[in-house]
Amino acid sequence: MVRYGNFLYFLPIFVLFSALFLAHLLTNRFGKRFSRRLILILVWSNFALHIVKQFTPYYFNRWPSSLSESSATNFCALLIMVWPFIFLGNNKYLKDYAYYVGMLSALAAYFIPTGPLNLDLSSVENFFEVVRFYSCHAPLLICGYLMVKDGFHKLDYHRLWAIPLVMVAFNVVVLLNGFFLYAIQFPGYTQDLAVLTARDGWLSGAAVFGPPPFVDKFLAPLYRISIPGLQVYYVNGEMYFTPALWMLPALYVVVLLLGPLLTYPWQKHQMKADFEGFKQKIKMRRKSR
């Protein structure tokens, strides 16, 4: 089993960074054209894997309800589905999103592997599912890195403000996908809507309807200062989280902390220049007083 701290926990992490290092070496050796082809192979293969996983025992034995899991049921699933189109397109904000959120999602999946944890790997079904889990998250990190390293996209930390908004928009797409499956009464989405929209319900993987209940003991003090309407609303005195929007303020805090760190290796000279310019403005204002 994969358990925190055991060999099978650290092995995928080692393989991930080894693959990233190998991709770095190969693209440096063979150039930008090779890098573009490698990115396209990885993202289209990942797109295909999101569909053909249905033919592995883990999913095939649960047909037809498992078919919904090849749709946009969470952030990573949706990003895997749109990554090829983002890369081939020209939208710099979506490419920013693919870089920042893709890399962080991949790292989170490897260091907090909630899917593979405690699955009995002597089962063929579980073994292939664990391999698929790690395989589908690796390209999010590798391709995001190569996309920026080899000049297919130029980061600009001045655009970090847009990342939380794009993430909320992605969350709305996940929400609409879930409501569509409910509207057509797809197997697995036929329960009462109140049950399906619970925080640990159908879209808990994307936290559309609020953080999972197990974090309440840590975040309860923050709930009391949440912004009414934007983050929470009340029905008969009971608090509910505003779908998708509830996470917006928290996302800005995360972006403020992690965004510059992920941008710095690529924009360190620009960031230093801007900081020096900022200090000069402060000095000029003090002198003018």
C-alpha cells in the first residue's frame, strides 16, 4: 500500500523529479522543436488516458456510473482535458493558469496522494489505478515547466491577480458539468440534490460547495469572518458556502505567497528591477516633502 512515509510513497516522487530532470536534459540537448513535440505528445496522451482509463478494471467494473469520471469532475480532470488546447492557443492568462495551477496540482497529488493511499496494490484493479493516478498528474508539472523554460510562454508576475479568477471560472465549469450529469440523471447522480451538493458530495474533489468537513476543526475561526454573499450565505440560521466563489479570497492569499516563488526563477531580473524602481519612488517622495 501507499502510505505516508513508506517506500511506495517516496518512489513516485523520485520518479516524478527524475522524469522532470530527464525532460530538462533532453530538451536542452535536442532543442525547442523537440520540446514542443514532447509537450504535445504528453498532453495529448494524457487527454487520451482520461478517456481510455474506462477500459481498465478499476473503471470498467463500475460502468456506466464510472463514465462520469472521464468528464470535468475536478480541477485536475478539467485541466487535463483543456491543456492541449491551452498550449496550442494564444491566451496568456490560460497559459499562466496551466503553469501555476498545473504545477501545484501535480506536486499536491504526489505529496498528498489521497487517491492511491491505502489501496491494496496486490489487486490488479488498484495497481493500474495507482499507476494511472501518478501518470496523469506528472505531465501537469513537466509540461508546465517545459512550456516556460523553452519560451512557449512568458510569465509576468503582474498577471498573478488573474489566477484566482480563472480558477473560480474553472470551478464553475466543474459545477455546470455536475449539474448537467444530474439533469440527465446519469448513474451516480440520481440522489437528492441536497445530498449531492453537500461538501463531501459529488463535487468534493473540486470543493465546489465548500471545504471538506474534516478541515472544519482547523478553519472554523475563519468561517466566522467569511464575507457574506461572496463566501457564505445562511438559510434558517445554517451556514452554507457560496458555490465556487467561496474560495476566492483564500486563493488570493495562496497566490500572494506562492505566485512570486514560482515566477522568480523566470523573472528575477524584472522583479529586482521593479523593486529597485519602487525604492527609488519612495526616496523621491520623501525628498519632495
